[in-house]
Amino acid sequence: MPGVLGTMRRAVLSCTAIVHGGIASVAAGIAPAHAAESSVLGNIGTVLGSLERQEIAALMVAASVLGFSVVAAILLMRTRIRAATIENGLRAENQTLQNEADRLRALLFAEPQVLISWSAGEDRPEIGGDVALLMPPGQSAQPQQRILAFGTWLHPEQALQMDHAVDALREAGESFLLNLTAANGRAFEVIGRAIGGQAIIRIRELSGVRMELAEMTLRHRALLEETEALRAFAAAMPQPMWARRSDGTLTFANAAYAQAAEAATPQDAIERNVELLDSADRAEMARALAQGQAYNARVPVAIGGQRRIFDVHALNVKDGSAGVAIDASEAAELTAALVRMADAHRRMLDQLSSGVAVFDAGKRLAFYNDSYRRLWDLDPAFLDSSPDDSSVLEKLRAMRKISEQPDFRGWKAKLHEAYRAVEPAKDTWYLPDGRAISIVTAPNPEGGVTYLFDDVTESLKLQRQHDGLLRVQRETLDNLAEAVAVFGGNGRAQLFNPSFAQMWKLSADALAQQPHIEAIEQWCRPLLDDDAAWQTMRAAITGIDNRKAVQLRLERRDGSVLDCMTTPLPDGATMLTFQDVTDSVNVERALRERNEALEAADQMKVDFVHHVSYELRSPLTTIIGFAHFLNDPATGPMTQKQNEYLGYITTSTNALLAIINNILDLATIDAGAMTLDLGPVDLRKTVAEATAGLQDRLEREGIALRIEIDPSLGSFMADERRLVQVLYNLLANAIGFSPPSSTVAINAWRSEGSVMFSVSDSGPGIPAEVKDKVFDWFESHANGSRHRGAGLGLSLVRSFVELHGGKVRVDSAAGRGTTVTCEFPADHTLHRNAAE
């Protein structure tokens, strides 16, 4: 067995050598395959001859395994060789394709262009090429993302056209070809195609022959559009237009020509060769055209039985002539109206406070107003000579009317650019005398420039003051104790002061973000949860119609009370102001409660007086009746002492009755139950009745009564009985306060629809602290005099005068007497009662 194993080992080693040699032969391609096979068979025969049967069987098994391994190795090596060959071929083909792709890419991008492609079903495009070609200078950040935003490198109309074309290409596969001009001035050709399931756009710059072809295409298209537009324009022109061949036959006529020539249609006019002008005018036009000249003349034309004047213009064109007739019947009238209008404008400009100077296309002064002359203090003779613009500036410079310029020639040239400008320009000149002049240069449609000069010195000063006031206002607003917030029409906070943030416990940073009123409402809800109040504030801020100021009283949860005011501003905004009135509200509540208690006490006093007055009147009337009865001789004789006592009783009871009657009159007026008995009143008679009961007092005190009544006063409507009471109380009061041997004066007059009368005395006057109380009930002040009354006279005076619709005025000063003036309306057409 060891011999078998040794033999197998030698055979394996031999086979291994054979395999290695075979592989080497295959790899090198030098040894033939048949020689290797013969050598293997010879070796196998030698080994078999020296082995026993068991060894042969084992050897056969090993040989089979070895053979299988050798065959598998050979097949593996052949497969690897074949794969390497295929791989090398594929690598060579890939390199060839890569070279071809690079060559095609080099050819594709040999000229500047951009390719954009979308695969089917995808929204993200692939962009290649020189994308910087399309972007404006200085805009290079993320160009591939920005290139599809066509508005960034195309004009708006072309960008919209490009958007529509791209959408149609991607959605429906519609091809397009566009010639566009980018914002940077470059011309591009844009081609869109759907190829192999992809939407591809090619953008390349036009240059050379392609540029010329594109331009020719655009010009051809423009010419076609222009031709169609001109033909449509000529056909729609309201003026007759025509074209003729060289032999004079019509080739074109518009509807206006057919109507003027009384043809049915333009085609009918062409077919019948209808003429518009008469033979003489046609001959003259033909002669001018034959000489190669244009024909321009104003000729009469009969249209529809009416004679009209037309301006006829005709000229030679290729293979014939063309003409137009313009109705000039109203031209003269319009010219005259234009002249009148120009004169009116000149007169209007001459009345303007702004200086106006009009220079024609030749830069010569064509018009100036008096404000211009006075502004620059120029000689009218110089201005009337129509100087040129430069001469005027030179003269102003010589007169030191304008500031010196470092480069006067350059400054003047820049000013004269207005003659070539399209839009007006504005500037401000600061003159040596301290004035600031606003100058507007407006190009005239017919050529030239109009200069407008305004002295804006004061307006600039006011502007500076306004800016200063705004700063002061801002500073004042920030330092106000009241909370202020301004909300725009969109409901957002535009302005607030620190007090607003502090009062509502809000963050200044949050308010700086301009929150909406609804957000502020939510922030403030912990302090004020009043839906009605917030609804009112929201409506005032965001409402459009019926904008008006609103006042609110807010009681917050922390016990504080705020007065809120919403004020609509002219710019549509709304200002909210909040003032903490907690202390004043508490004081007001206390004062109101105290006032109600005082009013109740006062009403109790008045009710008591009324009640007592009514209760006293009945026994007082009885006392007066019996006193009169005792004074009657029929009752029997009385002693002198009894008569004296009876006189005291009568005097006292009469005075007491007068007081009670006054109280009752005042009570009736307060109750609104008194009605005036209006009628014509003679003031002289009324004064006499009022003074009759006071003669004894006047004589006793030695007081003179001076009555001065305007003779033109006449009569007026009033309640005579109440007027007597007014005069009686005023005179009684004046006599009571007048010193002995003094004078009481009554004056009466008319003044602007009113009847006025006054009662004056030379008494001690009324101190200032008492003056406001003289019309109150039971207010009586002696002021150092002997007078002491019940304090009802002046109260009754004011009540009766006001019941008439009049007024009472007291003029007095301590030590200088008193004058009471009553004013009554001159006319009363209706009865007035106390309720009014």
C-alpha cells in the first residue's frame, strides 16, 4: 500500500506538472495541445503496468477526481480568458464611445449654448452648457437654479412667452422656436423639441449668419405685420385714401373714399374707377406727379350735396401714386380756437405765483410771466428781446442771482440736457441771498423747454420744523403717562409707547413685530375679559365704514379702571389711548354719592318750604282779611295805638304774603306748570306800574329814580304781569342796597332782535365770592348795607326772564355798585311754558 500511495503521489505530481505546463502553454500560446496529451498517456501506461488490481482501482478513483479537477481548472481558465477578452473588448468599446461622446459634446458646446432636458415623468431638469451666458453681470450665485426663472434674465413679456412654450412642450410635446433678447442685451435662439421621451430645450446665442438670418426673419415678420397693419389702418381710416397705377386707374380705395365718391363699396369704386376730385384738380395733381413732385393742395369737394374743404396730399410710389384727402373744414376753426386757448393759457400763466419761462426749440425765450421777471429782477426790455437760454444764465450769473459753480460750463450743459430729455426733471437751487428755488424743467412736445421756478424757502423751513415736531411728538409720546397704540387699516400695531406695554404687561419685542389686534387681545385677556369691549375695539380698528371715535370705560380684573378712546386717523389708521382713572373714578364715586345725598337733602328742604308756604298762606290770608276788616270804619273806632299796631300787622303780613307768593311762583316754575300770558307790552307803562309801589321807600330814603327808555323801543311780546314782578324785584333790590341821596337808574333799548333793560345802583356792590350765588334761593347778603331780604327776588327774576327765553347778566364789583341787565327776545309767536 505504501507503494501505491507513492505511485499516486508521483502521478499527481506528474499531472500537476502537466496541468501547469498546459496552462503555461495556453497562456503563452507556444506548446501544442497534442504533445501534452501524448506525454500524459505514456506516463499513465507506465504506472498502470507496475500496479496491482486494488491499487489500480484506487488509482482510477484518484485519477477520476484528478481528471475532474483538471478539466474544471481548464474550463475555469478558459472562461476567465474569455471574460478577460470580452472585458478588454468592452473597455475598448467604452473608451471609443466615451471618445465619441466627448467629441460630440465638444462639437455640441463648440459655441456658447445651454441645454435643458426633462425626462418623462420627472420635474427636475438636467442643465448643461454655459449657463453664465444667460445671467446678468454680477449674478452668478446658483445659476442653474435661477436659469428656469426666466424673468431673471428675460424681459417680462418674453419670460411669459417662454413659460407658455415650455409648459406646452412638457405637457403636449409641442415644439417651438423663439428668438429672444435677454436683459443683458444678448440675442438668443431657443429651440424646444420632444425627443426620445425627453423634453429638450436648446438655448444658444445668435451670431454670424444665424444672427443675420434671425434678424432677417424678424424683419420679414415685422414687415408683414406692418404691411397688414398699414393696410388695415388705411382701410379703417376715416379720411379718403387711394392708390393708382401709372395710367390713373384705381388699385385701392378705402371705405371713406367710397363714401366720399358716392360709391356703394370700395370694390365698386375700384371697378368703376370713380373719381373724388373734379377734372381741374385731377389735371393739376397729374401734372405735379408727372414732374416727380408731391401734390399738396386744399381743394373743395362736394359730398352728399355739401361743400367740404379737403387737404389733398398725393405722391409718386412704385408703379403709380397714392393719396389721401383730409377734411380741413374745421381746421380754421380749430386753429382759431387753439390760438384763443394759447392766449388764455398765457394769461393764466401770467397770473401764477410760480415763475414760468418757455424756451423754443432754438433755445430762445418765447414766453415769460411777471412772476419770473420779479423772481430774478430782470429788465423787461432784455426779456422781450427773446434772449437765448445761455444769455439768460450768463446774465443771472453776472447779477449774482445764482450761486457760483466750479464748472459753470458743465453745469449749464447739464441743465440744457432738458432740451433732449423726455421726462421732466426737478432740482433745487440755493441762491446767494439765502433763498431756495425749486426748478422744474419740462420738455415741450413741439421742442424746447418750459422752466417752472418756485420759491420753496418757506416750505423747506416748514419741512424742517415739521421734522422737528415729529421728533418732539415721538419723544412726547414715549414720555406720556397715557398708553397709546396706533393700528393700521390691516389691524396690525404700527406704533406704541412704553406706557402701553407697561399698562398691559406686554413685551416690547413682541409689539415691535407688529402683531394683529386679535393677538394683542389674547395677550391682554388675563387682565380684561370683556368680549363686548374687545369687539368694539376690533370694529373701530378694522372697520371700513362709519369710522368714528369711540369712548369706553374698562374695569380690569386687577381692580383698575381705564378710560379708552379710539380715534380714527386721516391715513386710515386708528389710535387707541388708555388712561388709568382708577383714583379719579374712586373719588368720583365718593363725590357722586355725597352729591346725591346733598341733592336729596336740598329736595327735602325745597319740599318742606313748598309745603310750609302752602300751609302758611291760608292762615295768613285770614289774618290779612281780619286786619282789613278791623281797619274798616264800619267795624267801629280804634285808638291811635290800635291803628299803629294794625298798621304793623298789615305791613308784616303783606311782606310775608309777598315772600310766600314768590316761593309759590318759584315752585310753580320748577314744576313746569307756569304758563306765560303773552301780549304786547309797553315798557314805559310797565316801569310806571313797577315803581308805583316803591315811591314811599324812594321818598323815605331820599333816592332819585332815573328812567331812560329809547324812544324807538315801542312794544314787544311778553307777559306784562311777570315783567312788572321782574322790574319790581330789581328796583326793590337796588333801593335796598343804595345809600341815601343816591340814584337808581333804569335803561331800556333794542339790540339785534332783543329788548334790553338794566337796573343800576351805586351800592356796595357784590363781592366776587358771592356773585355766583345771588340767583340761588334764600341767598341774602347785606354787604354792609341796611338791606336784608328773604333772598328770593333775584331767583324769581332769573326764572321769569329765562321763562321768556331771555338771559340775565350781573355786572358788579365790590365798592362800585351793581347793574343787572335783562335780555328778552323781541318776538314771541308761541306761548312758552316752564317745561320748555
